[in-house]
Amino acid sequence: MSLSEILGSALSGLNAAQAGLRSASNNIANVNTPGYARERVPLQTGVTAGQVSGVRTLEAVRVADRFLEATVYRRAGDWGQAEAVANSLDRLQAMLGGPGDASGLPARLDAIGAAAVAMTGAAGSEPTLRGFIGAVSQALSSLQTLDGDIAGLRVDAEREFSYTVGTINNLLKRIDALNDSVARQAAGGRASNGAIDQRMSAVEELAGLIRIEVREGEDGRLTIDTAGGATLLDRRLRLLDYPPSEGSAQPLYPAVKLRFVEVDGSLGADTGERLDSPAVGGRLGGLMDLRDRRLPAFAEEIGSLFGGLAESLNAVSNAGSSVPPPARLEGAQTGFAAGDRLGFTGRVVIAALHPDGVLAASLALDLDSLGPGATIQDAVDAINAGLGGSANASFVGGRLTISGSGSLGVAVAQDPANPSDRAGMGFAQLFGLNDLVSGPRTFGPTGFTAADPHGFAPPQTAEFVLRGPDGRVLAQDSLSPMAGGSFGDLVASLNAGPLSTFGSVALDGRGRLAFTPVANLPTASLSVVSDTSSRFGTGRSLSSLLLPSGRETGLEGATVRPDIAASAGRLPLARLNIAATVGTKALGTGDNRGANAFVDQLRAPVDLGRERVAGMEGYASFVLGQAGLDAAGAKDRLDDMAARRSDAVNRRDSYSGVNIDEELASLVTLQNSYSAAARVMTTATQMYDTLIGMVGR
């Protein structure tokens, strides 16, 4: 080997050691940098004309395992989704109140039963009556507050959803730019480890926001797809297109579109792909799951809970009377017309009484005897004829009113042997004559059948949405009733439309619109997202009459009837003695049977629709208990996903991260290599000097 070859080999050794030192110093400097993958300088034996000639130093490479990185991306998506759900459900649980919290909803609902029990042993004392009325009022207020809080959580989820879409788009733009940088460096044969590290960090952040699949091409570019197969990035960038949040709860939110990005950075053509299911994963999927499925489902349960509570309380109040009897019983808005089918069976007793409870006139109206074709007006006429001027009944604008003549009051009672019944409710309850829980409408099913006229006309519309078990919109249908049709026509129209692919609708035995999914669809929920209908101009909409979901039960406007709230003595606890004769006492003070009836009714099963029958106390415990279980389950899942994510990150970092001890040991080795190569150069230089000196002599 010539001296020139020796010098060349030593120089290559110096360069190799210098490159190694530079790489080691970069590694040590970034020991605490998240996502940094350590560098390694590959070395090859230098060969010239078949002979070894020093060492060749290649471009520094990242020490990374793409499979470990892919695992981190998957775990980040699972964690992001679990975190979004757990945080929101934890807030919901806090709104419900914990055990022992006197202001929480569970305590408010329990207080109704406790106050009813207290009334049974106090002979109708003023404090116990006020305690019961206050408990009902506070429970209604708590339900309404919670309903508003749930709507607020949905708004928060929507705002964060919109913000997350913007963050995803920014990350995709950044990754696309880094893709170009990596590809250019690779084409020039140069390392781009810094850009790759930055890209990996951006991809990991993106994976926490939306579940993705990542592939690396031969040119170093990354291709990113969603878990559902929609391409977000290849050689052309796509961005998520979603309108900014309006800051209010909406019954239906638009799907996220994917659109190509033009050269100038503007959004171009629609790709035709949609992100409309929580299956997109990551934080985006978790927020979508909350906004479209979990929170609406809980709001529906709260609505159903209210509907059952109002029906139970009003069943008792409408069976009783206050003492002295009220001069006037004015029903709530039913949405009925005077010519509508009466549809009652059984008997109802209507009495006119003096202020001291002495019977002035009584009518035991056999509703069956009026015939199957009887109308509401026929019942009104029968009442007026039967009471002989002692009281007067009228039905105007969807409301039934019964008023006593002169100083007489009125009371309505069920015949225990053959109680009046339509859709599981008595005569007074269906018309809301003596409701404890009152509002701008009656509460409970209406008992309509397919043959009843629907009473709607153009341009009134109702838009229905069907959601699958994951909250994704399966079908939408806009119903535009034609004048003169029946409820059966509306049902037939829905069954002929887009909903029919996934099941069928029908009126159940209480006149509620029920959806039955096809066999391969485990569950589906039907709701109304907009409704401009008004039956016969009464203001009662199609959805408020047919109650397709718990959201239409009327919670928003419900309150304790104002006169009862103002005077506890107006609480209808007494029971009319239907066996009393004219001139004898039929209603008396101290009659507290209604208190026992409240206790019993709160425990009695109520048909809530959608194949749910439960007592109010049991159903309240189930709904609120399920919310607690869901929150606890979400927290456990978050802990599990966080542990799995940490494990994946640790595995990746243990392979590609910087170990300071190894780097220090490498520095010593490289320093020795550098010194040895320098010593070789010094020796070779001395030999050159000696040789030149010899030649010069």
C-alpha cells in the first residue's frame, strides 16, 4: 500500500468518526425530544480496484420500526376517542349529582315519593302538601335543567368537533409539505431525518384526532387513509369540509365531506366520500358519537322519564278533586277536533257540587253506550243533557271545559267497576281537566288509530330521521300531509319511502308512532328533526301527538299547575263518592285517599313506549344508574386505552429512542477511532517528510 493510500484510508476513518460524532451529538441533544428517532451512520468498506481502501460513510439513517410506529398510531386513535367520550360523560355525571347530593336529580326524584308517603300520615296538613308540591316542582326544574345541560354538552361537542376538523386539516397540510421535502431529499440521495421526525410527530397527533392507516411509498412519501378506506393524502391532498359551528344544538348535523385541494390551496371538487359515523375513530369519532348518539339517547331517556312521571302524577290528580271543588275544570290543548272519534270505553262520573261538597247533580256517563262512531261533541252533548244545567261542558279549539253553574263546583271521577279508558288513560286525564303537571298541551299518548283523520294540510311538513345503533343517519324522509287524509295514510307514506329499507313504522296500541327495524338491524331510533304541522290549527304538531321518541313528551314547557303551586289546598287529594245521592255529601275535607294513590302510582308500571314498561321509581333508578355505569365504563376504557397507548409509545421509544449510556459509550469509541485515524495520518505524514528528505539529499 502506498503512502497516498494510507493517507486516504486514514482520512476516510477521520470522516467516519466525525460523522459518527456528529450523529451521537444530535442524539444526545434530542434525548428529551418527543418523537425523535436516534440516528445511526451506516459504514461500508471502501473498495478500489478490488482492494480495500478505507471506509465509506453513508447518509445518517433513522433507527425506527414502521410497525411499532403504526401501532402507536392505532393506539393514539383509540385513546383520542376514549378521552373525548370519558370527559363528556364525566361532566354529565357531575350534572346528575352524586349520592347524597340533595340538589341532584336522583335526590329530587326520590323526594317526590318520600313527600307522597309523608302526606299519607298527615291528614293533608298544609306543610306536607307544600312539601309534595315543592318536590314535584323541583324535580321538574331539575329535569328541565338537565335537559338544557345535555343540549349544552351537545353544543360543546359540536364546537370541539368543528375545531378538531380544522386541526386535522392543518396537520394534513403540514404532512403534505413534509412529504414533498422528504421526497425531494430522497431523490437527491440526501438524508431527511429531521423532516421525517417532524412528519412522524404530526402523523401521531393526527392519529389521535382521527383513526388512520399509514403507508410509506418508495419515494418516502406517506399515504394516509381513514379507517374506513377514504384517502386523505397520497400524491394529492384532500381536506375535510365542514361548516363552522353555529353554537347551538341542532337536531341534525351535516356529514363531513372530503374535497381535493387545488394547486393554489383552495378547496376543489368533492371526492364523494363522507365521514358520517363514529367509526372514523379518534377524537373526531368520539365527539361524533357523543353529539349524535350518546347525548341524544340520554336526552330521550330523560324525556321518557318525564313523560312517565307526568302521566303517573296526572293519572292520580285527574281521578281526584280539591275541597271545595273548583268552579271550572279547563283542559289542556289536546289537538283534537270536536268531530274526532271519542274512542272511550267504560264509564266516567261527572258531578256538580255545592262548596261544602253536597251533591247537586251527577252523571254516570256510559261511554260505550254512545256507540263506536261517537264523537267528542257527542260526549259534550251527553254531559250537558245529563247534568240538566247544573254544569256546562264545551269543546273549543282543542280544549274541553266543564264549568259549574252559579256557585256550584265540578268534579270528575272514574267508575271503579268500569273506568273510562282511551290509550290507557281516563276521561279527565286524556283531556287534562285536573292535571298536576300542566303545560301548553296534554301529556301522554292520544290513542289515535290509522283510521282517524290526521288534520294536517299543505304546506305543513315533518322531517323524520332514522339513526342506526352507532348514531349514523340511515335514512331521512320528509312527510307532507295532504288535506283530508288519515293517520294511516301518513304511516303508509313513511313505509313507502326511504325508511322502508331499514324497517317499518306503525301506530302502537296507544297511538304512538313506533319503528320496527329489519331482522339484521339490531336497533334503530326514529326522531323528528323539524315539524311545521298543526292539527286543525290547534298548534299541536304531528310529533307531539304521535310521540315517535322521548324528545316529544313536552318537558320544556311543563310546570306544576299555577293555582296548585299558589295554594296547596288546590291539590286534588279527595275522591268523589259516586254512590252519593243528590243532597248528600259526596266530597269532604280530610279525605286523603289521593295521597295513597300517589304513592301507589309512582310504583305502578307505566307503558313508556318502545317496549318499555316500568314504574317511575324503578325507571328513574335505571336511567340514572345506567348513566353512572356508562361514565364509569368510559373512564375505565380511557384508562385502558391510555395504558395501551403508553405501552406502544414505550416500545417504539425503547427501539428508536436515545439511550444516553449507549451514546456516551459510542462517543468514547468514536473518539478513540478519531484519535487512531489521526495518529495514522501523523505517522504517514512523518514518513512522507522522511522520504522527501532522503530524495532531496
